[in-house]
Amino acid sequence: MFQDVHSTNKPFAGITVVFGGDFQQTLPVVVNGTREDCIQATVQRSILWNTIEVIHLRQNMRVLIDASSHAFTQWLLDIGHGRPTPPQNSSTSITIPDFMCCDTEDDLITSVYGPMSDHAHVPSPDFFAERAILAARNNDIRSLNSTILDHLPGDERTYFSADSYSIDGPTAQEHDNIPVEFLRTLNASGLPIAELRLKVGCPIILLRNIDPKRGLCNGTRATIINMSNRLIEIRLLTGDHAGEVALIPRITLSPSLTGFDFTIKLNRRQFPIQLAFALTINKSQGQSLNHIGIDLRKPIFSHGQLYVAFSRATSSQHIKVLLPDNPHAKKTRNVVYNEILLN
């Protein structure tokens, strides 16, 4: 558009444009893509890259300045660059410090949220704004969210989705009687679950851009104030609109066809939210949290995930990690694509 308006072939018509990003963090997601596919999808492989001037930001503004902050920030950089971290010589795994480790899932939840059974009332929104548990896979966070919600005081309400589908092609008539019960078992990334269990006061995260001007964007965290059949009232926890109240309606959503491994086109009418006691590591990018739990019983699987998980914290003293039950080693996998990193 800029080129057309200014009648020039220069990128963005020569207007200065600022891009922000960190190649130590997760790369663009390519469904079923290889390492090479993910790297090829980055701006480094764009025709624009040769016209971009790289300006480095060297200071970690998230980590609180204390006696241990320098060692922690250096440890994060080693993870992000795939360098060996003491006391090992391997760049493909890291050893988790003893003070970060916990033994069971209950210990992980308690270290982040405290003994949930001791809460006579739902904690304040500020309590949830500064803490979360991170995991690499959607199935893991759904299990954690369900477990924590069961311990939260208050009455639970379940919202069932209205699912429909369409089929194109010669097999349409062969699959024209799919039961609703089967449709409710289908899940895809970015799609709300069919049976959405909620309680007043619980933290949620938005899955779609609803009203960006009011801060209702994909990835915005909030708490629930009130629930009715057709609307959910929320209070925003993050961003410039933190503290403001908004109403969320049901909307009809369809998963991306490239990321949905079924022959049908699913249409799901549901509130575009999910519980946010636990978040996927990819979804947590951009968040700053004072208390973090990281579930690594199933290790990370792509570039930058481990770095993102640990770098969400403001202090190393407020990180707790749950590893597989292996008494012989407190190690976890680290995946780094060195060819994408800048010096």
C-alpha cells in the first residue's frame, strides 16, 4: 500500500518501520514442518531482511535487580543460545538447579498458587495476574487447569458448545450423520473446548481478537466477574486496559484447515476463552510473571521453548520445575536452532 501511494518500489516506500522480536524465542509455527521449514518462515529469510538494520537490546528489563540477577540472566542467555550450562558439557540438555525442583504435581500447584483448599474465598485478580504454570502441550495444560479449578471455591458452571460441520467433495454423503458427541471430542489449537468449565473469579485467556482498541486481544488474560447464558463478564488483568470490565459473547469459530487433521470443516459456537491457571509456553510469550511453575514431565520439542518458559519470571527464586520421576538426573531437553541466532 505504501509503495502504491508513494509510487516507489522501496520497501514500505522508504518509511522507517520498527520490528520487534527475539530469535531466542519460539519461531513461527509451521504445521507438520521440519526444522528447515520453521527457519524458512522467519523474517531472516524474507526479501526484506537485507534492508533491515539490526539494533540489539542488551539489558534484561524483566528480571528484578538483586544479588542473583546477573547469574540468572547469564543462565538464561546460555539456555537461549544453546550453550552448555554448568555443571554439564552438553548443549542439548540443561541441569535444573535443586532449589527450582519440586517432586509432584501437587507440589508444583502449591508452590505457585498456595494450598488451594486453604482459600475460603476466591483470590483477588492481582493474585492471578502475577502467577501461572507453563507446559509445552495443550493436553498437559488442560489437565492442570481442570485440577486447579476443582480446588477453587465457588459454584462451577459448564458451557457446552454448539457444534456443526460441513464436508466438501465426493465423500460428503458418506459422512452426513456424524453425532454431536463425536464433534465435541474434536480439539484444535486456538479452538475453545466443547465443555468449558468455569467459576467466578477464575483466570481465563482470550483466544481471539475481539476488540483490540479495548484490549480484548488474543492472549489477553482476565478473571471472570459474572456468568450468564449468553455473556460472560470479565475484568482484564494485563495490558494498558488492566482493571477494565468487558463482556464476552459466544462466537462461531473454525480451526485452520492446515492445522486440523480431519476431512470435515468444524464450526464451533462457544466463548473464545480458556482457563489460564496453566498456559502453553508458546501462549505465554509477552507475559511477565512473578511466580512461575514449569511442567517438564513431557519435555519441550521446538526451538526457544525452554528459554521462553524460564525467561517469563522476574526472579530465579520464584520458579518451580516439575521433571519426570527420575532420581538419577535433574536434566531436561533444550532445543536451539543455532543457524537462526544473531551474534
